[in-house]
Amino acid sequence: MSTDVALPPGYALNEYRIESLLGLGGFGLTYLATDTNLNLKVAIKEYLPTDWVHRAPDHSVKPKSADTLETFNWGRSRFLEESRTLASFHHPNIVRVMRFFQANETAYMVMDFVAGLPLHEWMRNRRPLDERTVLAIALPLLDGLEVVHAGGFLHRDIKPGNIFIRGDGSPVLIDFGSARTAAANTELTTIVSPGFAPVEQYDSRGGQGPWSDLYALGGVLYRAVTGVHPPDAVTRMRGDSLGEIGLM
């Protein structure tokens, strides 16, 4: 996805003013915005799967063809339903979803803006991490994931860039734009962050479940402890070399 599709700084989206682009992925973009009513910084996720839609000159989102319209409408409905469920989760180590709405013919999720550093940046000048520090990151995230999984959801994109460390050192799991229900026999879109995604996420019928998020978190902790990016799951299926990689 190109940054060219992003809403411009200063754009008014209901009571929110877009400030800058925070990130982008296969299914949408995340913005830093200001709630002009409360004078509060927030993060806004926009549903914009560029395989199916494009940005029109008036900033609305339009399907690329009649063939993609039904798929886009289904995905937008799921995005809104999932936003409603995620808004019900309350945990100090999960980013809070504050509201959701439709505009520009697509959907938006408004979340707390988490001030801090992504885990990979935070670790850069703190290596090696001692056991106490690693546990202080791992245990709160496991508690938060328990809440998500108990609610029937999967995060599906746990990686160092989606874990922020606040000023007090506490971790928070962000970016639930890829989250989906964990219902049995459900076909899930493929979300792959190499090294962190388990092999079942390479296939929409791969049998994703809570174990998939735990695998990804294990990859994050491996990166935190060793300083080495974990090999991707497909490579590990062919021949696992993890035992050959020493601590750095």
C-alpha cells in the first residue's frame, strides 16, 4: 500500500482532525489525530483494503469493480462488528478502542494514542535484557491476550512493532486492525509477518487459534532475549535452525 492513499494532514473526520500517518498495512491505515472536542490525541484505524478499493478525489473509498463491492461491504461490516467487540475489552495492556463509525463510505476505529516506543526501538539501547525485564513485558501481555482470547478473538499480528513500551516501562499491545473472531471452521485472511506469524497463518484455512498468537508472542520474546530475528515458520518447517543460533 502506498502512502498516497492516506488522508491529508488537517483533514476533518467528524470531530477528529488528521495530524499524520502512523502506519499502513494490507487492510488499512492508522493515523494520529486530535479529538477537537476534548483536545485529545487519538489513533484512528481506517478500513481500506487496497486490493478491493481505491481512494476517490473527494477522499471517499470506492470499490475497484463490481466484483469487489460485495467483498468490501462484507469486510467493512466485519470491521465494525469487531470494533464493537474490541471496545468491550478493558485491560491495561491492551490498547483501548474508544468508538467506531462510518464515513467516506468506509469504516473507522478510534483508539487511545499510546505514547512510548515500539518494542524493537525500546530494546535497542537496553540489550541484553535481564530475566526480570523480559518477564515484565511477557506476563502483562499474556494476561491481556487471555482477555482477547476469552472474548473469542485473535490478534493475528503480534510483532515488536505492535507492542509499545510506555514511559513507565509497561507494555501495551496495539493495532487490532487484523483481529478476527476465532470461530471454528472460519476462513481467515492470511496475515504474515515473517518470523512471528505461525505456519497456519500462511493459509486462510490453516487452522488459526489462540495458539497462533502465542507462537507470535514467543517469536517476540525470542527476539527480545537473543537480539536475533526469528526465522520464518516455513523455513522452520523445512529444517529448524533455532538451536544453532546463540545468544548475542
